[in-house]
Amino acid sequence: MPKILLIDDEEIILENLKFILELEGYEVATASDGREGIRVLSESGDFDTVISDMKMPGLSGLDVIRAIRAIDPDLGIIILTGHGDMDNAIQAMKEGAFDYLNKPVNADKLILCLERAIRKTALIRENRRLNQDIVRKNLFFQNINETARQILMNMLPKEVPDLNGIRLSCIYHCCDNVGGDMYDVFEIGDKIVFYVFDVCGHGLLSAVTTMVLKSAINNLKYLYRNAGMIPDIVEIVENANSEMYANTASNLFATLFIGIYDRKSHVLEYISAGHVDQYLVAGSKIQTLSSTATVIGLFEDSRFKSARLTIRPGDRLYLFTDGIIEIWKDDVILAADEITRILSGSSEKSLEENIRMIHDNLMELYKDKKPDDDITLLGIEFTH
């Protein structure tokens, strides 16, 4: 039942009001002056409404309102005033009282006013509780988001590797929503393996899926180290697909571009699994490397097809994820035109200059906005 605190220095009024309220089923506590009322409120702290006289010895009704606001700003307060004391009644409302009643108090008006005050107090408290829940949940999800970010950052190469036969340049941005972009470059024997992939979605689930997919691909290192074997690129991707399908949520998938470059034969074999077009620049010629297979992780029995290219010294491969495309609001044709325009004549500049130019030109389109997806740019120049 609602609990009411009555504060009045006139004992008869105090007892009469208490009697009326208890008949209506309220639990009532009383105080004979403002100071005692504040003490009772401080010690109990679970009242639904306070009814206080305006004029009392010691603390006035206005003093009581201010003290209550400091203790419980959501608590409803009804002030009792004498006839002709309108100025104090108005001041009480300004100080935060819910309403005022003139003495002598009409019982029906008192109950009606009290019910409204209790409802308003309950509503304010519920709103505050919901807001606090929202703040706590936001903080919780912010912590999850930061955990996901740390997972991703820890999986990225700590530095661009220095490998015989290629030159590398990379720019990576992790967006606020934490996407699922990943890249890596490493050598196994006479071959160099490189890839970029993008797991759909954002947050912790995307980050964990990224970890599963990267581990499946990078298992190559351990196979070579322990058994001296290098699986076929199709086998690598099929295994990665199986691992992702079996160990992640059913609605998640990834796009992947993976290449294996043989430094002896100068042959690049690659698979583009649902990935956006990538570009090979050979002198003044720009070759588009389109998707050769479906995405990773969506179907258990997916089959993947590779393609081969003969690489010459000076050829450059530009890899990226769809964060670049989304700058044009998914207008793939416009995006392709802009990227090929930037790459035209790029052979006169260094690989690092080209990667920086692509990045800067694209980021200019964002202006003051932050990207809502990860952005990965990986440039590979084949030196011999």
C-alpha cells in the first residue's frame, strides 16, 4: 500500500488527516514539525508522497520542500496553505511541490490530489529506473564493443612484413561499430599467402567469427611447419568454409579474397569468394579480378574455384573490402569507375603513394562523417 508522510505542527489536524488517509487504506507516518519530518524521511526513505503544512515553527514548508528535493527529487509533495496565502502556494509550486490545498482540507479533494501525486511519483521513478537501465545497458554494450575491437586489433599484423619478392603497403580503419575486416600476409616455403576478408555484421559476434576464419586460414603455417605441406588453395578455402559454418552463427557469412604467389614460377593463384572486385595493375593496364565463388560460411557444401595469373616484376595488386564501396552508398559501378580512375597512371607513383591517394580521395567523400564500416586497403607490388 502507498506510504504517506504527514507534517503539521497542529496535532488535531495531523490526527484528522491521518484518520482520513488510513480509512482509504494508506500507511501513514506523522511528524510534528519540518525538522522531524526530514528526519523521518531520511531514516525511512520509502514514502510515496509527503503532505506538509506551509507555516510551521522552525523549518517552513518551503524549507521542507527544498530538503526533500535534496533527499529524493522524485518524491511528490502536497502543501497545505491557509486562505489568502496564494503567494506562498505559488512559490511552493516553483520549488517543486506537486500541488497545494487550502485549509481546512476537504477530504475528497485531498484523496483526489493524493492519488494524482502518487501516480506521478510512481511514473517519475519508473522513468528514472528505465533511464538507469538504459545507461547500464549502453555501458555494457560499449564494453562488449570495446572487447570486440581489442579482439580484432590483436589479430591484425603488428607490422607490415618485409618479405622477399614483394613490397607491401596497408591502411586499416576499424569503425566505431566494430566490423569484421581482416588481412594478413605471410610466407610458407617459396610461396607467399595473402588475404583480405570481411565478416558481415558488427560487434562481438563478428569479431569472434573473424577469429575463427583467420585461425582456419592461418592453420597453413602450422601444416607447413609440422608436416612440410602446403594444401591446395581450394582445399584451404573449403576448410575455412567448413570451420566457419560449423563454429559460428548460421546467419553469418564472409567475403574473402585469398592469393598464393609462387616466387619461383611467378604464378598467382587466387579465389575471390563473393568479394568485391579487386584490381591488378600491370603498367598502364588495369585488370579486374572478379568473384570466382560464393561467400564463406553460409553453406556447408559450398565449392570454390580458383583462377591463375602470371605475374611480372612491377605488377601491383590492390585489395580492399566493401567499406570502400559503401562510401558510394552501394553504387558499385560508380565505385569501380572512381577506383580505376585513381589507379590510371598510378605506376608513376610509389605503392605507398597510391595507397595513400586512394585512401585520402575516398575519405574526402566522408568529410565530417565517420565511416560506418571497416576500411581495409592492402597494396602488393611484386618485385621479382
